[in-house]
Amino acid sequence: TSRLEWYGIPNIHAMRDSVKGISNIVLNPTAHASADVNFSKHVEDTQWLTHVRTVLKTSWDTADFLAKGNPVLVHCSHGWDRTAQVCALTQLLVDPFYRTMDGFRVLVDKEWCAYGHPFQIRCGHSQDHSTRAGEQVSPIFLQFLDCVWQLVRQYSPYFEFNTRYILTIADH
């Protein structure tokens, strides 16, 4: 028998709106006069952390299914975004090789670059703001790195790399 699990990871548009909200809070603190008192509420209202939790939960459950010997098929609309996030994070959880410096490089190359994640479109790099397809810009890879950052922070002894390495990747 098979079973279908639906995790409801929101699409690129929701992620773009969410990161815009976080950016607004962090980059424009004066816009939030009560930022000190209500900072956590403002952050939660952006739904960024909820989205990160959903991606991590989906990846954790996928790793658990695999650990129990169950086959798993991960699928989103076209495989560039949510599929890459969940598959890469699942591999990070189940295979210690991907928690090494070399392994993480291989993982990003395999799950993101080789499968054709549209970095230039999602990040909006080298595109004129007046002509780029702004509705396709979304922080999907950045969100993946945030998920990895969360795992490294909680389980640092299991990783060969640290959060500085993740931040360096995010910068580049």
C-alpha cells in the first residue's frame, strides 16, 4: 500500500513575501516603533519561521520514512524549489557524508546545480530591475541555508562545518 503525505510548503510567492517582511523588520527598525517590545510578534507575523519549520518537518519525516525502509517520492510542481529543499535536507539528515565540508559541496552541486535550480531567476542576479521577472524572484536557496543553519545550531557536533560556512555561502 502507498500513502500520500501533503505538507503544504507554500510556493515561491509566499516565500518572497515572507522574506520581504523579515527584511523590512531588520533593515528598517524605525518603521516598527515598538520593535523592541513586539519584535518576536513582528517576526512571527512574517511567517518565515513557520515556513522554515514546515520545510524542516517535511524533511525530518522524509528521513524517518527512509530510515524505516520505506520508499519515498518527493514532488512539487516542477522540482526546482521545494523538491530540492526537502531532498537535500533529507540527505543531510540521513547521511553523515553530507555533513562534511566536501559532502555539503557535493550535496549542493547534486541537488541544486545539477538539477537546474534557476539561481539567476530566483535571486534576480545580473538582471535589470525594470526587465526581470520579479514574480519569479524568491529566496528558496536562502531558505534552505536557513534550515541548514537551524540544524547546525542544534546539532553542531554532527557537522564538520559551522554557521560561518553557511553564512559565507549565503553571501556568495
